[in-house]
Amino acid sequence: MDKIAIACDHAGYERKIEIIKYLNEQGFEVVDFGCNSLESCDYADFIHPLASKIDKGELKRGIILCGSANGVNITANKYQNVRSALCWQKEIAELGRSHNDANVCAIPARFTLLEESIDIVKSFLNTNFEGGRHTRRVEKIAIRKQG
């Protein structure tokens, strides 16, 4: 069974619950990093643990949500081995995977409908990295020590 990580803040909580239902129906084991209510909270408290697991290779993919997805996306991308794509349409998720080898999908819960969010998740999970010319570009994303 494939594992997938998920985390959100209060603005993404209700959408996260629906996405978890979908993922479970598809046979995924979901590792939920929170949050677990509609009570106002700080997204970084939930995104850092998820991103850390992906950064270390302990989990391969993740889905993160907040109102705009900007904050969660910025936080996740602080980790060297995380490539989080902010996806508000399924086509953006497809490009994030196929061209950028994104391993995290950031969804703006306040700017997408449930059906759109599920389509984004489907695209993220079902699109492969194309490699080729994109491999060179993805390799250049990594932080390099200045010599």
C-alpha cells in the first residue's frame, strides 16, 4: 500500500478530511500530520513535520492545504529535498509532476472547489516525471555551496 502524507491548517481542515476519504478509497495509507479541527492554528506547526519526513526520504509524497496554499508551500520548500508545487488546477499539478518532479502538492482550499481539489490530487498522483531535459533543470534547483 502506498503511503501519502497530508497536513493543513484550519482553513484546509474540512477539505483535508474529504481528500483523506478519497485517498483511502483509492487504497492509500494516509499519514495525517494535522491539524485536526477548525480552530485557528499556525500552518508551519504541521507542515514542518511533513516536509521533514519527505526531505529525509521517509515518505515519498505529500499533500498540503491552507487558504491560499502560499504559506504551506513556502514552508515546505524550505527543505532541500522537497519540491512543493502550488496547484490550483489539475493541469498545474500535472506540470508540477511531469516537469518539476514535485513531491508535494499545495492546494488552496479557499480558491478551489472540492471536485477541483480531488482532480488536482488525481493528477498529482497519476502523473509521472518526464525526465529528459527536465532532469537537468530539477537538479539545478538544489542549493549549491558557493566556491
